Amino acid sequence: MSHLKLTAIIEREGDGFMSFCPELDIASQGDSRAEARANLIEAVQGFLEAADKSEVQQRLGNERYVEQLEVKVG
């Protein structure tokens, strides 16, 4: 069994949390950060099991950059 290292972006949204994997364009949610992360892992695993290999490669093949921005305010 092989492993993929992917990005999880988790943000508070109201009373819960939203989780997003930008490499595969998959999102999930949960009542806590841990639940949102676990649900995202489950969603990613389900996608990888069901998707055609060409679709997975297409999504993983895009260039993505996660960077911090510094902007002037005021």
C-alpha cells in the first residue's frame, strides 16, 4: 500500500469546521477540527477508491502553491 501526502486546509465556519484538500478539490466538514480532518481523509480515500486513475492523475498534475501574503492595511 502506498501513501500520498496531501494538504488539508481547515477553517472554522460558524459552529463547525470546513476542511479542504486543494490537490484533489475535495471538501468536507465536521463539528470539531479533528472531525473535519477525519471526514476529509474519509472523503479523499473514497474518491481515490472510486475515481478513474486518469482523473486522479489529472487533479494531482496541476501546479499549486500555498503561500502567505503580506498586505498593507490602512
